[in-house]
Amino acid sequence: MVYILGHRPDEFGLVPDHDGFVIYKELLWAIHEEPGWGYVRQGHINEVLLGGDRGLFQAEDNRIRVLENRWHLDLENSSQSLPKVLFIAVRRRAHLHIMEKGLRDSEGKYILLTPEKEMAMRIGRRRDQKPVLLEIMAYPAHKEGYSFYAFGDLFLTAEIPEKFISGPPVSKETLKTHGEEKEKKQEGPPDFEAGTFVLDIKRGPGPDQGSSGKKRRGWKEEARRLRKRKGR
């Protein structure tokens, strides 16, 4: 844990937040990928936090960090030494959207890229068992003004336009699913103008209505008498 969190989180496909914390779930993903460590659960981490090495760590809600780390994450200065091609493995469901719209950061998290295909697939499998490997033309994107920040062997960026992304054709299954979802959105509920309502022909007249659906004569007087009785 000290090595993963404090020395080389990038070796395990992890990027701590601006306070140096890593979410427990992400830490466990990284640990489980190491041979012989698949049995580890959060309970084991809690045992460490109660033991003699507890002074090395700080736990807070659903995240953890080491109190002294040897890595540095600079999100102010863009890297000037950049590979021509970087890789990312994305969920199959997102494949089509990314090829059409590009990649953008979400929930304040940067897009995580790597020069190694194996590492890209390792990170991608955490969210999809069979992710799609995409190539990012990093150097041309950088020349057009898009920033990349180095973190060990990883690179972070906020946006990659679709013209700098290449990959395998979108699967027929994904295209079919996308088409079905698009049809459902187009169908949607019927449109009504403001002030209109749906007429339910199965609904009969109310208790103060006649068989024709019109309110019977004298209903106002009867309503007044009832209100007066209640007020007594």
C-alpha cells in the first residue's frame, strides 16, 4: 500500500486526486490485478489502519492516502515530451459516441492515457470486461493546442476531439443497441399543448353528473347546503 499510494501509483493505473487520496474501490481494483492478491478486501485494509503502520496512512470517508509521498502531479504545465500515439480502452457502450463526439473529462476527472496498450487494457477492464482499445494521435493534438500532463508513465488530458481518435469499427451489436435507444427517444410520450388533457372514454360521469356527463341542476345549491352543515 505504501508503494502503490506513495511511490508509483501510475504503475498501477492510478491517479490520486488533488489532495493525494485514492478511492478504496480503485485501490482494490489495482491490488486485485496483481498475481496472488485477488483475495484482498477492504477489511484487510482496515486491519492495516488499526495496526502498527496506521501512522503512515490517512483514511477519510471512502478514500485513503499516505501521509508522505514521492510522486508529483503537475496540472499547470503541459508536458513537452509527448509520444506520438497514446492509448485508452473504453467501454463498448461508449465506443460509438466517442468516435462521433470525441473524449471529454467527466465529473472533474481527467482522461487517463498511456503509451502502453497493456496498461490501457488493464485500466479499461475495470469498467468493462472487453473494452475497446483506441489510439490517440497525441502529438498532432498537442500541436493544435490541446494540453497533456505527465504523471509518471501516464498522461492526463481534458479533451480529445474525434479527429485525433482511431480504432476498430463499431460492433454491429453496439450499432443495434444505439439504434433501438434512438428510436425509443424519438417515439417518446405524445406531445400536448399547454392546458390540454387526455380524454379517458372509459371513465364514467362523476357523482354530481348525469348520465350525459353534464352536472345536474341544483348542484351548486346542494354544495352550499353541505358546506353550511359542516361549518355548524
